[in-house]
Amino acid sequence: MATVSNWIDHLNKPAEEVAGAVYPGVGSEGILVLILAVIWIGWTVVSAKQESDKLSELARRKPSSNAWKSNMTDG
């Protein structure tokens, strides 16, 4: 890895003279964004399914209009 003693001179050099990447993993951003998108969509689908199941369970119970008075939690 190259050592930079004068940062201003280093930044003013043409791109061909600057050797090496500025940070590790250069070029992997596209793959990381794709992986993140797949995880995000998967998480959204799973959480939507869980919420739908929970709401369906509550709807099947058909609580009465006075059910809130019992002060019982549904867990």
C-alpha cells in the first residue's frame, strides 16, 4: 500500500498515476445493493404475512363492542 505524505499533491495527480483504491471493496457496491434489496423485499414479505395472520386471527375471534372493558390483553 502506498504512503501519502502530501494529500493535496496526491489529489492533484492524474488518475493514471494514482495507484490503488481509496477504500477496500471497490466495485462490490452493485452486488451489495442487490443483496440488500433481496433482504429488504424478503423481510417486507415475511412481516406482511405475519401481520396478516395476526389480523386474521383477531378477526376470527369477533370481539364484542364491550370487550375492551375486560382489560385483558391479547398477547
